Amino acid sequence: MSRLFTALVFALALAFAGTACAASKIEEIVSPGGIKAWLVRDNTVPLLSLDYAFTGGANADPADKPGLAHMVGALLDEGAGDLDSRTFQERMEEKAIQLGFTAARDQFRGSLRSLSANLGEAENLLRLALTAPRFDEEPVARIRDQLQAQVLRATTSPNDIASKRWWAEAFPDHPYGRPGHGTAESLALITVDDLKAYVRNTFARDTLTIGIVGDIDVEGAGRLIDRIFGALPAKANLTPVPDVAMHGLGERIVVNLDVPQTVISFGGPGLGRSDPDFFAAYLVNHIYGGGSMTSRLYHEVREKRGLAYGVRTSLVWMDHANITSGGTATRADKAGETLAIIEEETRRMAAEGPTQEELDKAKAYLKGSYALSFDTSSKIAGQLVQIQLDKLGIDYPERRGAMLDAVTLADARRVAKRLLDTKLLTLVVGRAQGPSKTN
Amino acid sequence: MRCAGTLRAFTLHIFIRLLAFLSLCLALPASSALAAPSVTQFNLANGLAVVVIPDHRTPVVTHMLWYRVGAADEVTGKSGIAHFLEHLMFKGTAKNPAGRFSQQLASIGGQENAFTSSDYTGYFQRTSREHLGTLMEFEADRMTGLVLTDDVVASERNVILEERNQRIDNEPSARLGEQVQAAQYLNHPYHRPTIGWRHEMETLDRVDALNFYRLYYQPDNAVLIVAGDVTPEEVKELAEKTYGKLERRPALGPRIRPKEPPQIVERRVTFADLRVTQPSLQRSYLVPSYTTAKENEAEALDLLAFILGGGSNSRLNRSLVMEKRLATTAGAWFQGTSLDDTRFGVYATAAAGASLERVESAIDAEIELVLDKGVTAEELERSKSRMIADYVYAQDNQSTLARQYGAALTTGSSVEAVLARPERLRAVTADQVRDAARRYLDKRRSVTGYLIREGAPREEKKS
């Protein structure tokens, strides 16, 4: 290991509209073992939050074994090193250590939260979980049963049916189209060798991204990440995932299910995080359906007509595709009317774009609310990882406001057309009296 | 703009107390950096209670106004009106017509929402700190200035009906839960679902909403919680200028609801639904809450719920899920924050091939074991450490803290009681946990609900 220890301190205030507190500065550190991380030091609360991500996630599941990464995530705290499942769980509880593991589409993500006083045990447990998971027979069988029960339950849930089918239609023959939680059949096929292979191939230092927040100094943070991640392989062994464009635009698929409320999922193409039009699209989406209580869709569907409790759209940017995704739920006999309103608002936004007033308000909201994403250690650690994954640069929080401000009305109108001048892929799950064919 | 120079030296008073206990149980060194302003509370002249919880890490503020009124305060026949009014509170006032508050808030990057329970109704906003005064102006205005039209009420009624569909009617386990709760309370209004029974929600109108509003929305029936980058002094000054201008109204009487008679019969309900893929069961027992409990019975019940079913190491999980493989999930809970007597629950989802009867017998056997032999010193210590540590984790989230204090003060508890809770948890003995179990986990005080399948295929078409 190199004895060199570098700490590049960017001393950046997280830029909150005119307010700057020196406590919230992001530092890039490199550990003695050469592992990079972003750090925000804060000793107000005797806690440490550490978030991390490895490239891979559900994307790395073999085509015939979807749900593998998800199953690994459910098993990492079920025994590792010389600690069996029961002992591992007892250690976590005794020291109130929280370990979380999630298989997202493009990454396998994890989090650690610990009281500062128990950090030694916390780093030990996480190191064992990542480098020496046991996958003993009892926990593997038990967790497999639990996961199978969950996917079975999802087969009668309108939200799950709509979402799973939407992704399958949008991305046939691509990892994004496969169910991340697997199926009862695919979960049955997964072996301990599969679980071990996933860990061996995916958990590696070259695809690792780390964010740390808490009561720790630069040297301490460096030692911490070396102890947790230092023993991982240098390089991941991932099967390349191709870029893909979404399918199914203009299709409306109706799944009959006897439920009082019809669930609607809809969406179309999106645009990437590094696209020069990203911020214009972000603003347009906020005005169209992203603003939780202010958007056009919210106004038309809920406020004006009382058709739904909620309606929402978001930009979803991924490593290999980008989409705009939306959803709502309404009574069966109003599903047709609700869909017609959504389609009309989509058309109107594509044709006319937002007004200057809407654009100004959206900018003000998105700038002003940014600080609310940084008010707990866990949220900050999550932001540190996401900003790195999105390759936005350590000074992004400072630059973000100006990037939003730079979007002109002409940009927004052009990008509204680029984003929404499209037919949608729509899934409707509910009683048969739902919408008539309109596409 | 304000930037605290003493960020590092600052923490909540709660911390000192927590650390004192933690240093006993977890060998935490007491930090020297903890010079401590405390959670501050005071009342305005018009009776509004105010609690300030400083957190100077980020220049944001959480502003919450809680009313001491919820679904259990509704008149019979008007179920859902407390929650419906919560929605209608966003429809504008004489001074600030519909949408102005939300638009103003959006323009400063604020977030808002509201919530209703059996005992309280709350409204909150989160913004950067300099807008606190504006939030208070708007919130104070809508305490007395609400204006409603029949059209607005009719449209929003459809929204709450869709909310009911989404939360309850589309979800078989939620529908069973509603039935279990209704059967649990023979006489107390907690038998009512907070969102309301559909047939009554459909009849709620403008007059119902305004009657409820005028009766309960007043300064001395409200609690203001401000958490974030603020000082008690500035909160007081801003609150005086806004809420302080509201007139004091004649005090509402004490919140006395119909009491439960002795519960002498075990109750059982079964709900069958086409969409159930795995049978499950939920049982609740009538038990005292943190407000109604004698001595430390509520703390004992909290620990009992954790030991019995609070996580992977709990007895129900180890026995039913890990050892016997009868269930895919099993656990227990205690809803301690409640003005009147509350519920303690156990639940499990059957594993493939296991009958609910066998699952229930296994739960009963675990409960019997606690009644007979009590809990071990080791599991009691482990559970205490974990539960007390959760109070430290809560310090990382100003919204969580604000909710803790708001819920306490609107359910007959106090700031002092919340601060003392870790200490009181620490003091509970194994005998007290066993005694609480013996006294309250009596099937005659319980309702057991079965959720079973009523199988049917689903079809599909593509257009």
C-alpha cells in the first residue's frame, strides 16, 4: 500500500441560495490504499453515515436468473466470515449498527450507519459482508422463500403489475426489461455458486463510489475505507450492457384485475444526465408532472377534477437508456378520462412549452428546495454518491443554481418538444370497464 | 443570512441525557463538545404552545402546526371529517385565496404536506431558514380564515375517496386491518378508520367541514413545533407577530372520549380476497399507551414488542421464520403514542404449505413462553441498547424530532416525558416486561384477523 495520503479539499459550501455554512464542505480524499471517497465532516451528531455503490446491480444478473443481485442484497447480513447468520444479526443489534443493501438497475448500492463509538464493529461487519459472505444453507433457503413470497404477492398488486409490465414492454431483450426482483421460477434456479460469482465479479474497487458524512477526520476516513473495501479485488468482471432505446411507444396495454381503483403507468423517452439539455428537461418535467403539488398534471387531474389522489412524472436517467416515467390511480370508470387529460397535457406541453412565469417559478423552486436534500447525514451521503455517479464534479452543488438559471424560455420550449412530442407507452391495470382503445 | 459560528459546539440538550445513558450501556465516551441549549417550550398569551428544537447543521427549518384533534374527536356519522378538513385547509382564506400559500411556498423552494391521525392533525413546511416568518403568517391566517365553496368541497371529496381506494380498498391487508381495528374497540371512537367509512365520506359537505374547523382550530388547541437553524428567541418573536395576533377563544374542555368496557370475549374476523397469494394473520390486544399507562408499563410493552417481534433476532422471527419455517415474516408492534388506550399487535405471513392455524399456534406458544418464563437479561439489554440508540439516530433528522414532540404534545404527553424516555426504558426490569405481558396479552382483550385467498385467474388483453 502506498504511504502517500492525499486529501484534496475543495472547501465548497453547498450552495444554498445566499447562505453558506462552512460546516458543509465536500472534501475528496484518497486513502493510503488508493481508494477515493467524498467526505463531509460534521461532529454535531456522534454518528457516521457511509453510502457506496458498485457498478452492476440488477443489470449484472444472468438473463435466465433475474433477481440474483436482489437476492445477494438480502443475504449479505445473514452471515459472513466466522459469524453465522444469528451471530451476525446479534452483533448488529447489540451495537445498533444499520447496514443496508439494494440492487438498483445499474448499481449495487449499500449504506452503513453507526454511532461513532461503535464504528470499529460496524466497519468489521461491513468488510465481512462484502468480502466473505457465507451464503449458508439455512439463510439461503429462508431468504429464497421470503423473496418468492414477495414476487408472488406482487403478481396480484396493480402497481407491481403495471410497473413490471411497463418495463418489460419498453425494454424487451434487455436487462432493463427483466424483473429486478426476479420471478418465483428464476429465484428457484439461483445457486450458492451464482451468489458467490455475483459478489466476486461485482464488488471491486475500480467501480466503487463512496460518500461519507459524520464525526470523522480525513485520516480516520481513509483508514475506515481501507479496512472496509481494501481487500476487494482491484477490478470488476462485468458483462457489458448495451445502450438501448425504449420500445412500445403508442401502445396501450390493459390488464384486467378486479380492484376498485385502476392503476395507470405511462412514459416515453427521456434524456441523459450529461445531455446539454438536461436542466431544460428537468425544469419542463417539473412544470409538466414533476412538481408534487404544483404541476400541470396535478392541477388538471387532482385539483380541478378530483380524479386521483396523486399524479406524478419523473425523468429517469440510467447508464444505458433514459425515460420519462409517470403514474396515477383513479376509479375504474374515470380511467379513460384521466388518460385523455394526461395525453392532452403531454401534447400541449410539447406544442407550446411552458410560460415564462411557469419557468421562473420552477427555477425558484428547484433552487430553493435543494438545501432540503442535505439536512440529514444519510441524505448528504446519498447525494455525495449520486453526484459522483452522475459525474457532475465536486463543485456541482455550487454550480447547479447557475445552470438552472441559464435555461431560457426558448430552450425550455425546444426541449419540451424534444422530450414530449411523442406517443406514450401506457399500462392500465384495473376492472374491464376501463378505457376504450384510443391509440 | 446567518451562519452559526458555534456549529461544532452545538447540540441538543437531549444529547447530553442520551449520552449519559449510552455511556452506561454502550461504553460511549461523553463528548466534551456538547455545550447544550435545550429543547425550549413556551406558550403565547393566546394559549398556543410552542416548542423549538435547534439544529444548526444546515440552514433549513421545519415548521409544523399541530392541532389537538383527530378522527377520534369526530361526531358519530361524520367519519373522515378530520382528514377531509385537512385536505380542505389548502383551499384558501379570505386574505390568501386558493393556491397562494402553496405558490408562494413553491417559489421559495419550500415543501409542504399535512397528516391526520386519530388524535391529531398536522401541517408542515420545510424551507430555508429565512422564510420562517412567511410560513407563520400563512399558517396563522388559515387557522381562522378558511373559505370554502361547495364546488371546491365536492371536487376534493372525490380526491379523498380516491385516497381511500389507494390506501385501503385496493389493499386486502389494509381492509382486514380496518376490520380488526373496528372490532378491537367496542365503544371508543378509535374503532373508526381515520380516512372514514366510504358511505359517510360520500356525505361530508362544506358545513360539516366548517363546523369541525370552527370548533377545534384555535390557538390554545394547537402546538407549534419549529426545528432547524433557529433560536428560541427568534421563533418567539416571529410567533408573537403572527400567531400571537390571533384571539384567544373559550377553552375547549378536556378530551374525554367514551371508554372501553372490560373486554371479556376474544374476537376473530376473517377476510377472503381474490388477490391474496399467501394467507396471513394479524392480532391486536387492547393495552395502555404512554399517556394512559401506570408507572413504566408502556416502556415495558415497547420492549416486549421489540423482544417478541422487533427484528431478525426477535423470538417470533427466530421461531416461526428461521427455525420452524412456518412463516415468511413474523413480528410484533406497539403503538405507544396515543391519547387513550392503544393496541399491541403480532402478525405473520404463512410460508407455502403452512396453515394459518399452525402459524397461530406457534405464535401462541411463543407468547406463552414469555408469560411463563419471562425474558432473558441478555435479550432485554440488547433490545434496550437498540431502542435507545434509535433516539440518537433520530437526532440526525429534524423532521423526525419535530414529529416526536408534536405527537407527544397532542396525545397528552410532554416534552419532559419524551426526554425522559431513554432513561425510563433503561430502568425497565425483566420482571416488569413479563408482568406487562401477563396482564395485557390476554386473548379476551384481543382480535385475531385471518386474511385468506378466494382464488380466481386474471385475464389480459392487448389493444
